[in-house]
Amino acid sequence: MNIFKIEYNWYGGDHDEILLGKNVETEEFEKDLINAKKFSESLMGIEIKDGEYLGKGYRIQCLPEFYEQIIWFLTSELNYLKCYYDGNINYNIDDDSNKKIEIIKVKKKIERSEIK
């Protein structure tokens, strides 16, 4: 399975990103992404009713809405999977001197405190 990261940055600091996975080559993903973009563009100015696509009742006319429709198309119509990655947890495989395999969970912890 290949994992592809899709994201957008909009004014005012609005940002979103997602990882999508599917057993396809990069070239096929790029074709699918172009088709999803065309689908999203086809909704421009169309009122979406409950049960249609994302069903949020707005006209598609801004970047976050295009992004949501692209993700919807890729996951609902082309069967890409949403993937989640927690960069704060790692699993290390190691062996000890007794020839036993160990699995060690490493979790990053951030502590904040004011310095006075």
C-alpha cells in the first residue's frame, strides 16, 4: 500500500492535511487526484442538499470546501483509505542477550511549564 499526503493552506491560518492509502502507483494516484479535482470543480456554485456528497447545504466556492469534496471523492468513489499516524509513538524491535525479541513502546511526552 502506498500512502499519499494531501493538504491545503488557506488564509487566516486555516490548514488541514490527511494521509490516504491505496495499493496504486504514484501515477495512478495523480490521475485519480486530477479526476477528484474535476469533480470538485463541477460542484462550483451548486447547492448541495442533505445526502448529496458531503451534504452541508452550501455552494462549493472556497478552498476548504474543494478540499473536502476531493477527499470525499477519493475515499467514497475510488476507495482510498484514510490513514492516521501518531508521530509521538514508536515501536522498537530489539533483542536482548538471552536471544529473546523485545518490543519496546516509546512514547514522546511534552511537558510545559513557565520559567520564572
